[in-house]
Amino acid sequence: MKEGIMTFRTSGLAWLGTVSATLFLLGACGTTGMGGGELSRKGKADEPVLFSWKSTDGGISGAMVATLPNATYQGRFFQITQQTREQVVSPLWNGWAVGWSDWPYWGWGPGESYEWTQFSTRYTGKVLANLQTGSGQRMRCRFHLARPLLGMSGGGEGECQLQGSGVVHARF
């Protein structure tokens, strides 16, 4: 009888260890982080911005919040890799020109066509976000990852453009 109890305890401990390891691994897939920056607008003093993000896939995609002095923007972010599919990132273009071709950063001018394969190859290792307020004001962000293999948790820097006027210089 004692042998049966011992076997049960050993099995119970093994099961508990397996459950603990599984919970640890599931938790490891979720990442969060914070960053900061400055909002610059012509004729005004710089203002602080706080960024926070949460991901369930190791920082490849997730939710982002940018808190400015007068507004909170939130939305999705995506890391661009050569494996990223165009359909996955299509929410990035909502409210903006497809591919953000109107933002000089991309290196093409008016009249040039947007081609996803070239875009995803050229911008691998970058993170893009399209955020908005509850009233519909938009902000688009592009970040350069310091260590792309680590996703957002590897750190980086970049900038965001507010619809209308204003640029946020960010670090995370």
C-alpha cells in the first residue's frame, strides 16, 4: 500500500512539474514593454509621450498604447519580416495611403507603385503601428528594432506621425 501511495506522490509531483513548466512556457510567449518619447510640434515646446505594448507572440505583433498629454492612441503593431503576409498587416493602412507611400521614409515618390514583396524584403526588422483615439484621430509609427530576433522586447527607436501635425520621437 505504501508503494501505491509513493507512486501516486511521484506521479503527482511529475504532473505538477509538467503543469508548472507548461504555464511557464505559455507565460513566456506573452511579452509587455514600455517606452517613451517626445511629441514635437511647430511653435510648441516638446511634450512627453509614454508607450506601452503587449504581445502574445513574442513581440512580433500585438497591441500598443501611446499616451500623449491630451490624448490616448491605441491600436495594433506588426513586425515586418520576409514571412509577413500582406493581408496580416492591411490594418496598418486604415486611414492612410496604402503602404504609407505619402510618408517620405519609404523612399518612393508620388506616382510610384506599392509592391508588397519589395516592401516586406526592404523593411524586415522594422515594426509598424497604426493607432487612433476614441474620436478617430490617427497616428502611424515606424520603429527600427535594435535586435529584430527579440521583437519589440529587443528595444529600438523610431518615430510616429500624427494625422494633421506633430511627430513623436520614440525609444523603447
